[in-house]
Amino acid sequence: MADQNIDQPIVDRLRSDGHSVFSIRDQLPGVDDDVVLAVSVRRNALLLTEDTDFGRLIFQERFAARGILLVRIIDVSSGMTADQIALLVSDVITRSGSSLFGQFTVLTDRGIRQHPLP
């Protein structure tokens, strides 16, 4: 499931690679983060986001989640194009698959960090 702040090239790449992607931007634009989390839990979906507020919601406020993939690659500072970032995200999802569930995963241009969900 793609949060509303996920760039369209990422959504397009995931779909072209055969992943089913529910897009908040397309289906529920403007909803609050707690609603996004509730929808991801109801759909039993990994949430792909660029919004660091989800860390607070999950670890401090104890909202439920199935899995979070926080994309922290800023193309201007990393030198990566939108298509390169989309490829990287798709590769991580394809390689890691179900192991992303139950984890708060942070993807940067330097690698991946994971923290178990509470």
C-alpha cells in the first residue's frame, strides 16, 4: 500500500513488476495518518511511505501496523533519479518480500535498517 507521499514512478514500477499496490493518493486522498494505518492493517498490507510520523504513531502511540517501509532517499542529495529510486524500492520489496512484515524498515541510499514492530 502506497501512502499519498510516494512518488508515482515508485507505484508504477511496483505495479509493472507485478505487485498489487493500493494507492492512498488515488483511493483516499487527504486522509489522516491514523486512517492510513487502519486501512493498511485491514488490508493486511505493507505500508510504503516517506512520512517519518509513522514511527511516532507506531512506537510512541502504539498504533497497529503490519509492516512499514519508510523511504528516506532524497533524490537531490543522493543523486538518484526518480526511476532509480523506484527500482531500488521495487528490488527491496521483491528481495525481502514477507520479511518486511512485522518490521519498521528504513530504506536510505546507504542501505536498510529494520526494527521489529511493537
